[in-house]
Amino acid sequence: MDSATRRAAAKAADKLLKAAGYDTRGKNLRKTMNKKRKAAHVARQGKKTGKMRGALARKEMA
């Protein structure tokens, strides 16, 4: 892959990431992704409270 193609690919990837709301300005991308994932996880945890879920619910049924 010559440098022009590689640059085009990188640009396309950046565009996709930007569309998904990620910052592509060289700031440690993995860190950003992890932060977003953590935030999403915490938000999800709040939803689960008060509901019987999974194995716990099945145990109660038996």
C-alpha cells in the first residue's frame, strides 16, 4: 500500500470515528474509548436495579 492510499485510508477511518463522536486529534484514542465504555457501563448499571435478572430470577422460579 503506497503512502497516498494509506493516507486516504487513515482519513476515512478518522471520518468514521468523528461521525461516531470520537476525538481523533492524536489524544490517546484508546483512553478515550475506555472512558466512553466505562460511562456507558455505569449508565447501564443504574437500569438494572430492582429487577430480578438472569440466574437469580431462574433460581427464584425453581
